[in-house]
Amino acid sequence: MRAYDNQEYQFEELVEKLDLKRDYSRNPIFDTMFNFHNMEIPEVNLHDLKLTPYRPGSTAVKFDIKLMAREWEDRLRCTLDYSTKLFKAETMETFIENFMRIIDNIVRDPTVKISDIRLMSEVEKKEMIEDFTEDLRYEF
């Protein structure tokens, strides 16, 4: 709730106060965004004028990762945008699988701490450790 107390604080002033080195091709404060839309904007009719919400198509990625979630017909629909210069598709597929695992755990038990949610099964963890240790073995 304290964020609302400071919502009038100017973004440029915040960046200036933080004294960050500016790279105008990147966001100066964060590279990852999560956006949750939980309210639908209704259509508005004014006499002979009909106003409908504008839903823009995909645009250039402004963040390294942007995950947008929206409630839609009793479902949660997500869109993931990411920099293909930084991430492989397989990495983002794993990211989404882990995100879904977290959401599933929270839906089943809303009191669960995120730190207590396992992202890998014991079998996956064992396979990963075996693969990693195989790569470290050297023959002399």
C-alpha cells in the first residue's frame, strides 16, 4: 500500500536520485516486468458513439523478459515476450514450466511459501546433477 503513497513521484527524478549510469536503449531501473490485468475495460456507448478498448498487437520487446497475465473467462492467460538475443526458446519454455508449477502449487495451497515450492522433481534434480558431474569428469 505504501507504493500508492508515492505514486506521484516522477520517474525521471527517481532515476536522477539513484544516480544510475544511463543507457537510453535500456530501462534504467529494471529489465524484467510482470504485469497482471485483473479487470476488463468495458465497451462504452454514448448515444451514437461506441467506444471499445484498444488492444495493440505485439510490439518490440522493451525488457529482457516481460510476462503479462490476464484474467479471461475464469482462466489466467499469459503472454511472454523476451529478448531472443539473450535467451533461447528452450530456456523460456523451462521458465514457463516453472512459472506454471509455482502457480499450480499456490492454487492448491495459498499459504505455501514460494521458497518451499520445488521447481524440479527429485528425478529431474538427480538427472541434472548426474549430467553436470559427467561434464566435470576428466580422464588422465
